[in-house]
Amino acid sequence: MSRHDRKEDEVRRMLRATQPAVPADLAARAVTRGTRLLRRGRLLRRIGWALLGVAVLAFVVWASVARPWEVPPAATTPPLEGW
């Protein structure tokens, strides 16, 4: 018996077997779960955008106070020569 024949026999046995009963409220439960997942995803996206906004605002405030693009003043004075 080839592999194809074995698979075909297995499929035929599965189709001949009685199918399990589907719960009557399956569609309602699926809709409820799907709605809950969509709501959770929307909430997570909103939280993510809010955190991104807070991070950008914090960076702008830090950059305006620290001014990292400016050269820091020298900590020591240059040596006096030629006096």
C-alpha cells in the first residue's frame, strides 16, 4: 500500500465517522470573543501611541534644557603664556 492510499483510507475513515455535535451558542461565543479581542487590540494601540507621545515630549523637553548640540564650556582656563 502506497503512502497516497494510506492517506486516502484515513480520510475516508474520518469522513465515515460521526461528526461531533456543535454547541448551539458557538456563534454567539465567537462574536463575543472577537469583540473582546478587537477592543483589547484597540486599547493596546491607544496605550502605545500615548506612550510614544509621552516619550517624544520627554525627549523634546530634555533636548531644550540640555542642548546637546552645543559645545560645553571649557572646565579649565587655558594656560597663560607670554606674560
